[in-house]
Amino acid sequence: MRALVTGGCGFIGSHVVRSLIASGWAVTNLDCLTYASNPGNLADVAGNPRYTFVHGDICDFDLARNLVDKADVVLNFAAETHVDRSLLDPLVFVRTDVEGVVSLLEAVRHAPQARLVHMSTDEVFGSLPLGIEAAEDAPFAPTSPYSASKAAAELQIRAYAATYGLPITVLRCSNVYGPGQHLEKFIPLFTTRALAGEELPLYGDGRQEREWLFVEDLLSAVGVVLADLPVAPGAHAVHIGSGERLPNIEVAGRICDLAGASRSLIRPVFDRPGHDRRYALDCANLRARGWAPRVPFDEGLSRTVRWYADQAATWSHSADNDFAAYLDRQYSARLSAVEEFGS
Ligand code: DAU
């Protein structure tokens, strides 16, 4: 089988590429190598005869169409993904996360053999009250430019599925973490800063809840999905979450313990504007298909912290000038403010 994976040099994309290659697939990786890409993530498969890298953008329709024509399955992981960056620079999110998806939809519309599997997010539902889990048909209520762009992409997918009778799969995942994630995200940022003895900028009161899914459990879920892709026209949503929901302040504390750092490094800072308090996915449908997460959060977090401690050379690609400028823009004022935000 031939897969076109977009965004294959990113965190999740690279894990998916490696897993597909290991399962015997021929994989073409289309990636435009933004700041979040790391070709080093795929050093171990780069020489594999079943692996092809194409440097390009999903928004380039001619290129997308050409590659989709040769694929049995198209897995779209190409995206701008960081909520904080969407607050600083929303336009690029609309371009990649909405226009890019429409470009792929157009390509798939002209390639009847190709099945599209698109990566979405639990953030399309917005913040959920305690006790509520979002089922696949729950209404969208996105609050950030990032989540609004992902919801907009899903609406385009629904429209294409209805109009052209396409069977499309939409994966909605909770917070994925593990080795190889860009340092901008919560767990890698806090881990590398804790290892370096630097303050950990915890937004607001730190009581926001996220549902943490180890990347290997996402891979097994993708395997279940690919083994039984829908043939009926429609946008078929699949929820993938671990059920392990923890407040950020608890995660920050565990990171400190694993990194051998003092919890006093945790520094409450001015909150992310519009910060969603809680996400929670109802994953009963995927579990009914035989999937279950296998890596408990404590184990996954410990493996992740160890990976960042051992692999400084691999992740330090992120420690470049652009990232330093981003850190300065995002955190300098927050960390130099004297007010207490955590009380
Ligand atoms: O829920 C799935 C989503 O998870 C994905 O769709 C997104 O692409 C991915 O970025 C992630 O979004 P979050 O906003 O939940 O992830 P992030 O790592 O940015 O933040 C996790 C939590 O930690 C969130 O409540 C904000 C908080 N946080 C984050 C950073 C970077 C802090 O308190 N301080 C920080 O410096």
C-alpha cells in the first residue's frame, strides 16, 4: 500500500511515517519544512527504498494533486499546531490549516482511489464542563484562531464529503506527547527548562485540564483506523484520547520530580488569552473497535523526560535564533512581571 503523509517531518507525522514504513507501506512524505519540522526525526528511515521525501507545501495544488494521484491513503498531519502562536500570528493558521486542507480535498476529489485521513483536535469543541465528554457528533465551539481553523477545515471536509460523496476519516486527538516534540509545547518546554534549572511559566492558576496521550498509543489507534477505512460517503470522526486528564500544575510538578528539579521552579504567569479550561473526549467508539491506550501517563512522561535528558543533541535543533525570538516574545514580559498570577 502507498501512503502520502503530509507534515511527515513534524512530531506526530514523523512517528506515523516510521510506523508505516515498519509495517511495510511505501511512504511519500510531503513537508514544507517549517520551523516545527525536524528532518532529523526521520534519519533512521531516510535511506529506506520505500521512503520518499518531497519538499513542498500542501497549498500547492498541482503538487498535491500529482502526489495524491499515486497514493492509496493520504494522511494529513501538515498543520500549524501551536495555540500560543495562533494568538500572535493567525493568518498562517488559516492558510495551512484551512486552505491546505481544501487543496488536499480538491486533489482527493480527482483521485477516487485515495482515502483521506485528516488530523483534527479535541479543541474544536472548546472548553467542556466537568463531567462532560465530547462524543463524535458534539457541536463545535472553538475559541482560539488555531482551533477555529481546525473546525473550519472540518466543515470543509463535511462539505466535500456531502457534495462529492467522499469517504473521509477525521481523527480528533487529545494532547499527544512523547519523544521528538517541538520545544514550544508544554511538556517539552517544561522538561527542557526543568533540566536546565530554569523557571517554568505556568499560565494562570494552572488548573486547566488536558488529556494526555502517549504518541505510541496514537500510532496503535492509527493502525486500527487504517485497517478498516470507511467506504460509505461522509466525514467519519474518530476520537482518540487516553482518559488521563490532569491539571497542568500537577503535570508541571511531576516533570520537576522526574527531571530532578525543585518544584519551586514553577512560576505562575499571566494566562493565555481565551485559555480553554478543560478538554475531554468520549472514545467509546474506538475502544469498541478493540483499541485501548497501553502507556499510562506516569510511564510515558518518565520515558519522555528521559528522552529529552539523553537526546539534547536531537532536540536542540529547536534552540535556534527564531525559537529564541519566539521565547522572548511569548515569555519575557510574563516572567519579568512581579505580580502573582497563581492565587
Ligand atoms: O488538545 C489537542 C491540542 O493539544 C492540539 O490540537 C494542539 O495542536 C496542541 O498544541 C495542544 O494544544 P494545547 O494548547 O493544549 O497544548 P500546549 O502544549 O500549548 O499547552 C498545554 C497546556 O499547558 C495548556 O493548558 C496551556 C499550558 N501551558 C502551555 C505552555 C506552552 C502553560 O501553562 N505554559 C506554557 O508555557
